[in-house]
Amino acid sequence: MKAGTYAVAAGMLLAACAVRTAESIVPIDEEPQHRLKFQNQHVRLFDVMLPPGYKSLWHYHMYDGVFVNIEAAATNEQVLGADPADRAPRIIGETYFFGYGKKPKVHRVSNIGDSNYRVTDTEIVRGCGGFAQAKDGEGQTLILENERVRVTRIMIGPGERLSLHPSCGMLVSITSARLTINGPGGEEQVALQPAGFKWRDQSAPLEIVNAGNEVFHAVDIVVK
């Protein structure tokens, strides 16, 4: 869906919702705890961190998104027009896709647990095209695949290496890591914290080496 079409759809959605709540409904990037960390013509990455007791503003999702759970806590979600519903803590590293491009959603989420609730949301703004299937490397397993994305889980030990599919891809870190990355631009040393990320957009595979002392756990999102 093109950006202009999304804008029209957003306006229609908000107009329809205006009579259903007396509270303001904001875009996802205006919700204070949905922090926009990266954007380009293909994706926007949000780092969502709700501390205990926090209730988000009503906000809407208009783009398809891949969500990766970073910190677990019990939450309560209320979708506009429905009753609130409690949700058990998700597993750290759990990854899922929401097709908001075809079915937008307005909701608010409260952290009803005793720890932070944290998740990354990689919105798919525009496809990359030219997707060519590649064989996954050892330490890489398929989580989900559809017409928008191909998502794999990465688990590699100290000193192990893996080649990631080109292009375009968003690597989301679930654990802290020190990586050596070899690509068209040469060698790069990268330190990642949980919810850290690395975007790639090149025609050749990107090789990553775990230069740390612990297993590197991450999710790789290839945009089709």
C-alpha cells in the first residue's frame, strides 16, 4: 500500500473512531513509550517499553509489523470497541506478525506486571522487491514467512559465524552481543544491547561473527 493510501485510510479510521471514545487517538509515533529508533523508505523500527503500571494512550497501527518480545510482563489490552483483556507474559524472543495494512487496529496497552514490558515493532512501510530465496545457515531457523517478510531466528555461539540473506534486512538483538560484521564496506565491530538492531541494504550476503563470550540470540527480518 502506498503512503498516500495509508494517509487516507488513517483519516477514515480516526473519523470512524472519533465518536467511540472521548479520549485522543494518536499515531503510534506519538505514543510516548513507542520510541522510533530507525526509519527509511522500507521500515520503521519502534522500541516499545512500558514500565510497571503504565497505560498507553489510545494509538493506531496502519502498517504490517513484525514484533519481537524483549522483556516479559503481564499486560492488559483494550481494542477500541471491545472490553479490556488480560494477557499473560509472552516468552522472551517470541516473534509474531500482524497484518495491520489490511486490518488497522486502534488499542491501548497497560503493563499490569511487576517488570518492564518491552517489544520491538518493525513496521513494513514499503517492500524491497527482488527477493531471492537463500539457504539458511547453521544456527538460523525459519520462524515465519508470508508475502511481506521472511523471518528467522539466530542462535550462534562464541566464535561462530553466519551469512545473512541480502537485501533488505533488519537484524534485531534479543541478547547483548559483540559482533564482527563483514560486508561490502569492509569489517565493522558492533556492540548490541537487547532491542538493538542492524539494518542492511546491499546485494551481497552479510557475514556476522559472534565476537563475544555468550550465545547470540536474535531475529532477522528480511523485507520482500
